[in-house]
Amino acid sequence: MIDDRDLNYHHLRYFHVVATEGSVLQASRRLGLSPSTVSGQVKTLETTLGQPLFERAGRSLVLTPFGEQVLSVTKRIFALGDDILQIVRQVAKRRPLRVGVSNVLPKLLLRDRLRPALVPQVRLQVTTGPTDALLGELAARRLDLVLTDAPPPTWIALRVACHPVASSGIDVFGTADLAAQVDDDPRSLEGVPWLVPPEGTTLRSGLERWWSSLGIAPDLAAVIEDSALLKALGAEGVGVFAAPDDMRQSVVDSYPVVCLHRTEAVRERTFALTLDDDPSDPVVRALCGMPTG
């Protein structure tokens, strides 16, 4: 009885080539080996398996019934090997696309924003961080574009093209217990704890203007930069949180929360920043919300 430690896949390869070429001579030419080497390797395989794979019919080699069975298996083995090589070739041909993502952008939102770059010809490299740091990487051409929630500040010396990608109102989410504490009047949101992004972010500024227009002073339970952590704590009932309306389904599918309120008074926007006003790369254009045809 043999096991997989006894089976030499090089020997299987030599057998497979002999069987498909029809002779040891043709197989040796294809493999770049001497006929005696190929013949010896096949005989070693037969010894390992304990049964002949070929028999003589005049000057020709023909497969034994056992050899036919082994050949049917090696066809599948080496077809899978060809599939692996094809994958390797495709990956090797992928060109890198370097995208900077501001850490204030919601992670669930990025799945859709980055979708145009998830194609076979591209190897996507994503770097997250503060927008200012990412702009420095863009200026050094270590990034191809930056996705953020606001146009670049006017004081930066770098000339950057700003491409609006998307814009939507926001929803306020919370657990069912918190939902029971509010009604259709958005001013009732003053009575529940809030989880908010840091001051200076576009969403935080928009929320503060909205609260001011409603005449409410919400209870800020936590200020959290990481949007995924913010939602995770919201799912635990620590407080309510805001997210773009076009993420509603993703949020309720991913977290045990419900939508408490929706408003257009606060807008969540996504911008793509590039060094070129009119990028030529079709994938970059798609990420910038530009026509690619």
C-alpha cells in the first residue's frame, strides 16, 4: 500500500506526457530530456504503483487499462495546474492602483466607492489616514488619488483637482431600545446619547449646524474617529449615530440597528482628489465619477 508520500508528481508528469505524446521519443523532446531518462522515470512510477501503465503493441506503446485510469486522473491534475498558472499570469499582469482613503469616510461606504477598481487588470493598494497626510503622499506621486469627505483646504500649496463623486442626506441609527425613546420630531433626538466623529470633520460640522437649527443640545456620549468602531458601539446601544442615507441597507444588514430619522439638512459627500484635472486612466476616471467611454 502506498501513500501520498511515495507518489512523485514529477513521475506523474513524465507519464502524462508520454501517454499524450504517444511515445517516449516524442515525450523526451517535449520535456527536453533523454529518452532513457523519461523511460526510467516512468518505470519508477510503475514500480511505485505496483502495476504496468504501458504495454508493447509492435513498436508502439499503448496504455494498459490501469494506465487509462491513471491518465484520466493526471489530465485533471495538470488541467488544474494550468489553471493555477493562468491565475499567476493574470496577477502578474495587474497594474498597481494606489488609493488614499481619508479615515473619516465610513468603511461600509467605501465598498461601493472602490468597486470600479476591483477588476482583474488592477492590483488595488489602499492607504488610510488623515487627509492632510494623504495629500502629501499624492503630491509625492506615491498615491494615484485620494478619496475624502471634503474639497482640499484652500491654504494648501498643492494644486489638486477635486472631483465630486457622490452626495446624500444622512440617517440617524440606533438600537430598538433607543428608537423607543424618540418620535417623528427630530428634536426628540436631544433626549438620547450620541456617538459622533471629531470636530472639524464634515459630518460633525453638518450635525452641529442641524442641531443648532433645531434648537437642541444633544448628549455627546463619545467622540470617535474610526467610523467602524462608532457603528459597533452604536450597535451595543451606547448611543445613536449618523451615516449616509445611501448606506442605509448596508448599515441595517451589518448591525442590529434601525433608522430613527432621515434628513437632507446634513449632506455626506465623497470627493476624489487627483493631480490631473482630466485623468487618462479609465479606472481612476471611474473612481472620480467621470465618464470612461
